[in-house]
Amino acid sequence: MDSELLIHISSTQSTNGCLKKRGLPHGLCVWADFQTAGRGQGINRWESAPGENLLFSLLMHPDKIAPDRQFILTEIVTTALHRVLQPFVSEPISIKWPNDIYAGDCKLCGILIENTLLGNRWDSAIIGIGLNVNQTLFLSDAPNPVSLKNLTGTDHDRHSLLAQLVDSILGRYSTYSILGRDALHSEYMSLLYRRDGFHPYETALGERFTARIGSIDDMGLLTLITRDGSPRTFMFKEVRYIL
């Protein structure tokens, strides 16, 4: 990781917000000890005790990926994180569609990707990541947080871990054209949370049903297959897993 592209700050509203100025270089990373307004998808907030976790944002100019195939970047980021995190723990690390990182049935890491398009061109992507590292007590009403320290019983060096994560993401992106779309997508699908068998789901309207994962397309739409073989396709926030 290039130290000249790494900026450390003690506190900020949001590390994503620090990277919204035009003209910043690909690979620039801002990490903070604390965020006063860190957020996840939608209106969700990310709980993090000061100085205990990793809160960072990475700026990319993903010109290797067509704007109408944006979900490829999600697959690059999540599989890159998986490759770094799995060796730390005995629990299986998985990806909960579209982009949460789970250890067993608990949430270890959240990701928020904010894309900027200029016409039909992809200008930039800001990848915000919150990884629970050394925090062991969570006070919010989030249902299932867990940290690396919860899982391993030991403290972890945040700076070293940050360098590994950023290098993994940028490395996966730089070799994407060599790896190929099919291989990347197959790896992502193989790492999905509850990827095997039928599981309970609930729609945004409160309808409950049982289904298995069928497919995910290049824009991230999830197709579930019900027990009678019927496909049902959802955008993010239109359906949720029942834990």
C-alpha cells in the first residue's frame, strides 16, 4: 500500500465524505478512529467505539468496468475482503447479499459503495468499509454484530489489517481482466451466506416465504427460487433474510 495515498484522521463525520472532491487519485484511502455520522445502507447507522475498529473509504476510478455492470465492483470488493479475513478465524466467512461480510450468523463488516457517473461514463466509486476489529461490546440495537476480537480473543493491529485489505481490493481490481467476469462471479456466488438449501425470507411488504438463491445479475438483482420452482427477483431492500 502506497503510504502517500493513505490519510489518517482522528475523527470525521464520514470517511466517504472526505473523498467527494473531484480530481482525487485512484487508490486514495482515508481512515478514521471515529465517525460522528458513519452510515450504512439507507438510513442505517454504523456503531463503532473510538479507536477500536477500522473505518475507512477507498476511492477508485473503475474504468475497467462498464457502468451498466456496477455490481462487478461489489463482487471485487467483497471477495477481496473475504480473502484477507477468512484466515483470521475458524468460523466460515461469507457474503450476505449484496455486500455484508458475515462470520457465521453475525455481521463482521459493512460496505457502502457510492458511485458517480458522468453521462455513460463511470467517473468514480467511493467504497466505505466498517470492520469490527477490537470492539467487544456493542450497545446499539443492531441484531448481530461481532468483531475479530470476539472471534479470536486477541487484539489486532488496525494499520496492518488496513494495508492488507486495501492491497487486496486494489489487487483484485487490477487483475480483474485477467481473472475474468465468470471466475469472479462464480467465486462471489460460492461465498454467499445461506448459499445452499432453502431459507426463510421476508419482503418489504411483510410477506414471508421460503426459497433458495437462484442467481444475481450484473446490477445486483437477486433471484430467489421458491419451493414450487417459481423465480422471484428483488432489488436490495425489497427482501430480507430472516435470522
